[in-house]
Amino acid sequence: MRSTYLFALLLLLFFVTSTTANGQAPPEYVMKVTVGNPEAQWHFGWTPFVIFKHEVENRSKGRIQVDLFAEKFGNSSLEMIDMIRNNIVQGRDFADGHFATIYPPIQVLSIPYLFAEREIAWKVLDGPFGDKLIADMAKKTGLRPLFWLENGGFRHFSNNKRAVHSPEDMKGLRFRTMESPLHLQIVKNLGAQGIPIGWSHVYDAIAEGIVDGQENSLGTFMIPHLEKIQKYIVLDGHIYATYTFLINEQWYQSLPPDLQLILRQTRPIVSAANRGLSVVSEYNAFEYLRSQGIDIYKPTTQEYMQFRQQTRQSATSWLNENIGSHWVKEVLEATEEAEKELGFQE
């Protein structure tokens, strides 16, 4: 917690000095935004927020100033959520699993093997179902997902023990997961053990043998260079890696309607940048990892169905019982409709 307060103090100091140093009248609103990924040009986890800053400041003609910070203090996701709730910062990027315990319905997006292709996920998240999740979460938690992004593509399992071709190969392995009960359930149903560990500690946890592996998109896998300590990846794509930008709902509602609209209007621009860079990142990561001798395996259709059958029913039953069958029904219906619209079903 000490690092959290230090981070908040430095944010405040930066804000005060930068406002007085330039000699200009302060903007009507200041939006302090932290990003969990390091500054990296043309990265799906940083560049879209640079674009967000540019768009908001230009569209509002300086009425909103966005102060962007790359987080460097290793705070936990829950600590950062508290900082948003307390309005110390107004926004921060999160993977969906990071706030599953705070807003359980978000876990319907983690139904295993829900989206066959990423464009189906985009259609669902940008449509009525995604908007309903936003409104419900803002009302119930005081945290508003401003828009849905992509966290590098689909999540895959990696480990340093053995190649995984089917669920049978998962037995006995220990995997780092996010703080999501459903993610833990999925790993358990595959015969492995899930251990929640903060993202900043994943590399050390693997290196020290606390876990054998983790599950993430290839682009995210590359951020801490896990190829140095992981030998095997199975491209099972068990979950589409959803990423969002959470903001303080009370601060958002304090804005006049025209400025609220400007924030919402950035969605297609920022999401397009994020998703395009995510696709490029996934391709580059795959080519690089293969060149480094990492064993990357794509399951056959039969093996893929084994993964799906061993997890899907249990996950939907758990969700029906713990968050409500209406959420499960609605996301499945939205997915089916998107598949039809995009030509994945005749």
C-alpha cells in the first residue's frame, strides 16, 4: 500500500508543477490516466491511450486535459481500482479478469471458446450487449468501462514442462491466472491448478518455480519476455483477451453532456488503433517466438473440441448459478447473431 500512496503523491506533484510552469490558465477538467504497460511506440497497450489523449484534448479544445502516466510502481490491480474509485486517478486500463471479483457479470466474456474469431468478439462488444455491460457496471460499481479493447488476441496456455496437445497433457501443471473465479474453474476443469498472481510478478513466479506456466495472448506473453523461461505454447484460444479502459463514474457524470459525448466519441478511433496493433503484435510475436525455437502447437479440430467439451458446460453452469442465467443467455444470443451477420453461420 505504501507504493500506492507514493504513486498518488507523485501524480499530484506532477499535476501541480506542470500547471503552474506553463503559465497558462488551467483547463476546466483534468483527467489523470495511468497505463499498466510501459511506454512503447506502436504497442496495443500504450499507443491507443496516446491517441485518446490527443483526440480528447483536440475535440474539447483544451477544456479537458489528459495527463498520461506509464505506471512504474507495481501496484496490484485492486489497489489501482481503489485509486480510481477514490478519484486519485480518473482512469486506468485493465484486463477483464482483474475486476471479476468486483463485477462478477464480466465473467460471461470468459466463457471458454465463446468467440471463434476476433471479429465476432468486436461485434458483440461494440453492440447492445457490450453497451449493457457498460451501463450495468457503471451503475453498480462506480467504475465505467469507457470502451472495450483487445488485449493481444486470444489467450493461450504456455509452460516450461511439456508440450500440450490435449487436455490430458494439462494434468498436474500449475498455471498463473488473473483474479477471476471462472479462469480458475477453467484451469481446474482441464486437470491443472490455477494460482492467481499479479501480472507484475508473473515472470518471477515462473522463474522461481511457483507456477509452471501462464495463460495470455502472444502479444502479452512478449511484454515481459516470457520466452526466456517458457518452452511450450498451445494455441487453444480458450478465452478472447478483453481489455478495457475503466474510468471513475462520478467524475464522468460531473462532466457536462457535450464533454461526456467527446469521451464516448473516441471509442471507434481508439479501439481501431488498439485492435489493429493487437493483430500486428500477435503476428509478430508468433513469428519471433517460432524463430526462437519455442514449441508452438495448434490443436487439431478433434483436440480443440476436447478442450471445449471439458470446460464449456461446467463454465456455463457455474455462471448460471453465480451471476445469473440471463447474462449467459444474452451473451450466447449476441454471439450467435454476430456469427450470422458476419457470415460464420449459414
